[in-house]
Amino acid sequence: MDLSRHYTELAHKAHGINDGFYPLGSCTMKYNPRINEKTASLDGFTGVHPLQPESTVQGCLQVLKETEEALAAITGMEAFTFQPAAGAHGEFTGLLLIKAWHRANRQPRRTKIIVPDSAHGTNPASAVMAGMTVINIESDAKGCVDVDKLRELCEGEEGQNIAGLMLTNPNTAGLFDPNIQEITRIIHDCGGQCYYDGANLNAVMGIARPGDMGFDCVHLNLHKTFSTPHGGGGPGAGLVGCKEHLARFLPGKTVKITGEKDGCPVYAMEKSDDSFGEMKSFYGNFLVVVKALTYIRSLGAEGIRQASEGAVLNANYMMAKLRDKYDIAFDTKICMHEFVMDLSSLLKETGVSAMDIAKGLLDHGIHPPTMYFPLTVHEALMVEPTETESRETLDWAVGVLRQLYDTAHADPQALHGAPVTTPVRRLDEVGAARHPVLRYTCAE
């Protein structure tokens, strides 16, 4: 009983999606339907072993194949690997695909990857891990890729060394780039490939496909967009899809239909002779795939589209309710699934920073939005409400943010000291980052 109470007490000290509003930008903290967990806990899925004969796991192989077909329809890709275990792992996989393609085309000099300044931090890190050199390109005044600078870069001598472009669309500022097809055309014209970071797919799934935008490969966060718990609830899955010309380089084995028996397809796992290798043992985090397929089949094509429409609607609703107090970055009239507030003027007027507002939200039972990102906005709060939040919750959250804005002007010291109701007070985050304690030793 003491042990049970101990873990229950610890659970109460953590804030999860079931505890309250969790508008963490670019992370898509949506409701995870319980039917997903029920499906993934079926004996036929939990009791299998990856070394079993293929004839004994036909149902599992069918799940992989049907998931591939569904995601191909959603993204405009043609083949998938299930091995990558997370988003950054998927980024690394996509870059290795591009690298293998250039090598096969006898263009090993193409080792430079273009990454916008609004990209997720894992993008340049993944590129470096893949042995590539990152070229940063600035955003224009509207927060999107500066097409003129991109064209100048690709049409110059540097264009012969460009392996490709990494891009999120909509981007981290919650903006859909209106020049996306021109951007991918410029990269293709100089001989490069286009990689789509799928972190923000929740804004466009069922509406716009990366493949139709001109992207050659994409990673998807099943643990975000397709409703599998992530963070402390993991594990994740960062599936990578690609167009046909890259498919032969995919890592590991992929599912093929090799025949028919008793009126049913016969599935088998095959590895291409041109595969660049392995990213993970066996077939990735299989039960996460089961949950994702359950989510897709439960919603259907119409429901998938409605999820994106709801996410965009909720973000625009909150932005419209807050823009008279908070400055909206890039002064956009319409955002996608998330929006970015710029608190630079609030800091100048009151001394209250984005960090202070974020800490103040904790005292109201709201998980802070993403802070100080994208880097192009110095005092940024990036809010992603997701489609599964009710209007009542959005109105309440808007009310809290408006109240904190007023408090910043009336009593800034109150926010400098926040939070005051949480299990621990404000932490030394700089000290924790620079001098992390990675192991705790119990006293004898």
C-alpha cells in the first residue's frame, strides 16, 4: 500500500495532458483515444516475437502494410520504413536516404543541407550526424523562406554541392509557406532533394500533402500527429516515407505482398539490395504503429481532415482573442495549428519576460507553451491548442493569459516570483543545463 501511494503521489506532482491544458507548440499534445491502447494490448500483438516465421504473424504484417498505405495516401509518399524510433531518428534516416541517392548517382560532393532559421533544433543536429554541412538561410519579413536568397544560393557555385533542403510546412511560426512549390522546384533544379519535417503535419493532414508540395521524403511523428502518448508516456515512432526513386535505399525490411492464400494476401518482409543498412533492430516500435492505425481507421479520411481543420480553427480562435494584448509575431492574420506571441514589448514596458508569463501559467494549472522558439522571435511563446480542446477550455486559457498580461503591468514582481503553487518553485534552469545531476546516490 505504501508503494502504491508513493507512485500516486509522484503522479500528482507531474502535469500531463489528462491534468489540464497543455498547449506545447510543435508537440501536438492531443487527446490519445483509449481504444488505441485497447487495440495495442491485444494478445495477437503483444505476444509476438520478431523472429517468428512470417506465416505466423500475417496479421501483424498486414497492420504494417495497411499503415503504410494509409500514410502514403495522407502524405503523397510511396514507401515507408517503420524502423525510426522518434522524430529526430526519422530526420537522420531521411538524410541518410538522400545521401545514399546522391552516392548512387555518383555525386558524393553533395554534402550541404539548407536549413531555414525557423527550423526545429534537431534539423541541423541530424544533418551534422549524417556527415553533412548545414547552410542556414534567413526567413523573410513575413516569417517564411526568403525565396530570393534561396535562389541566389542554389544558382551559384554552391548549388553543385547542395544535397537538399530540410523544411517544416507549416513552419515553426505556424505559417504555411505560400511559395512552397517554388522552393522545392529551386532545390530540384540544382540537383538536390527535399526533406519534409512532419512535426507540424497535424495542421494539414487530409488537406495538403507533402508529396504534392514537391517533397521527396518525410518523417512522421506517430506519437504526435497520430495520437500515441509521448514524452513520459512513450515510446515514439518516427516513420519515414519517400517517393519511389528513394525507396530502394530504405533501411531494414519492408512489407510486400507476395501472393494470395484462401482469398487473402500473403505478406512477407523483404530488404532491398540497395538498402543503406539498419536504423533499429527489427521493425521499430510496432505497438505504436498499431495505435496509429487504430486512430486512422477510427477517424477515416473525413475525420483526419476534420482533425486538422479543428486544430487550425482552435489556434486562430485563441490568436484572435489575444492579439489586442499580445503582439503576434510577423503580424499574421491567419495562422495554422499554432501561433507565436512576441513579448518583447511587454518585457520592455514591464520587465516581465516570456519566461515569467510561462511560470505564471503553472500557477493556473496550465502547462507553459514552448518558450523562446522559434529563435527568430526573441521573447517567443508558441501556442498549439490542438483540435481536442473544447471552446470552454480555450476561453478559460485566454482569460488566464489576459489576466497575466494585466498582472505584468500592475504587479510585475508577482510574476518574477512565479510559480508559487507547484511542488517546487522556480528552478535554476541555466544551472541545470550546465551542471546536470545525472545520477542520484541514496545516503547510507
